[in-house]
Amino acid sequence: MEIQFKKPVLEDRELIKHYLSLQQSRSCELTFGNIYLWSCHYKVKFAVVEDMLIFQSADETSYSFPIGRREGVKAALETLINHAKERGAEFKLHMVTPGQFDILEELYPGRFEIEYDRDDADYVYEAEKLASLSGKKYHGKKNHINKFKRMYPDWSYEPLNDENVEDCFQMALLWRRENGCEADREKNAEMCVALNSLRLYKELGFCGGVLRVNGQVAAFTVGEPVSDDTMVVHIEKAMSDIQGAYTMINQQFVQHECMDYQYVNREDDVGEEGLRQAKLSYHPAFLVEKGTVTQKADI
């Protein structure tokens, strides 16, 4: 059968959000904002198959796990298996979580295997702990906060809004110049996403936070809910010459925008050792693992 995959556009927001709302996933990929903003870079496309939402990889070699009501999973999977077979391709699923693989194993016992990629795992934290930074484990973070407040007594925090979004945009442009993003394809793509997240923050339903020092934007962050109990932080940028700005915007955003949620997903580390250590230093409650599913060779 022919499946018409298409690039997501803003007009698809309500359709895609409808299917995403039918399952409670904490995976950072499963928000409309993430899907839309990164679709230009990764060339992701989607289709509705058997009343389930499906994403296809840029190279058209794999699919996402069907998203929607649990009872629709098998029919969608059968259609995808046949679709791959008709194209003479190996059936493959990407970014599959352990919970999704459990469903797959229940439907097709022993037929598939999964290989998890540590670089893709999301770091999920308890919101209360990020907000309070209390206890011995967070002693170093609390020291950074206290030092920031001593060094910059005129600091202030604001929610992202129409009055300060342009200031954030200009700060992001400065950050891009100072960090050599033009010469690095991945960094440049990330900054394009950051700039578009600011430009379209209302259309995408984002919330954000802005940290000022001496009246100038020192850091900003942008996120959106991924489920009833989890907020995802998509973008976080701070000026490197403002000591403690990253630690401060992290805490302030959680305190002001995330306390209605139990968890905060701060996304993956893309395999960068420095970023991995930074994320581990905040002591995640758990990781959302994701892997690639293929059919077992002996089947």
C-alpha cells in the first residue's frame, strides 16, 4: 500500500497534538514543538496510519512506534510491516522506549529485538529537587546560585513574553556569533531551532524564562509539557561571561514555570561527555531510554 508521508507544518499542530495526547509518554521527541522545529533539519515526515500517528525517518528506512490508542497499535504495525516489505526494505522502528518495546513483545513474542543508544536517553528530574536544590547532593549547585546572587545583586527573572522575546532573540544571535556556530553544522541547526522557538513561541504553545543581569538578557530557556506530569526543556542558552547563569536560569525556570509538574525532562546529551557530566550532576530521577527495533535474524 502507499502511505503519504508529509512534512509537518504549523497547521498540523492540533492533529498531531491529538494523537500525542492519547498516550502519556515522557520522551522529549513526542511534543509538537520538537517535531516541528527539528523537521527541517532531520527531514522527518508523518502520516496517519490506521488512526495512529507515524513518523518516518529522513532516509525513509525506519518508522516511529505507532502513537495513539493502545488498541490501534497492531493494525498500524501490520500496515508498516507490509509497507516495508513492498518496498523491499528491512522493517525497522526508531526511538522506541522500553514501554513501547514491551507492547511490541506482547503482540509479537520473540520476533523483534531492540538496541538502546545511550546517547539518545533523556534525563528526567524531579521538579521539586531542581527548584530547591536542597540536600548534600546539590551543595555545589546551591553554592553556584549563592555566588551568582552575590556577584549580580541586580539580577531579575521574567517569564518569556511579547515584551522581552526580542531581547532574547538578540542575545541568541550574539551567543551564536561568540560560539562559532556558523562553522559547525549541528550547532548552527540548534541555534536555528532556538531562534525559531522564540519567533514562534506563542504559535507552538511554549513557555519560557528570561534571566537579566544589569538589565541585559544573560540567559533564557524555552519548554513545553510532554505529558500531564512532565515539562520538557527544549532550549537553554546563557552568556558564558556571566558566572552561574546556566545554574540560575535552570532553577528559576523550574521554580516559576514547572511546579505544576512532577518531572522536568532536560533531553539527551547527544553523546557529548561534557554535557553528559553536566546533566548527571543534577542527579536525574531516571532516564528515558530509546532504541532501534529490528526483526531477529533467525526469524
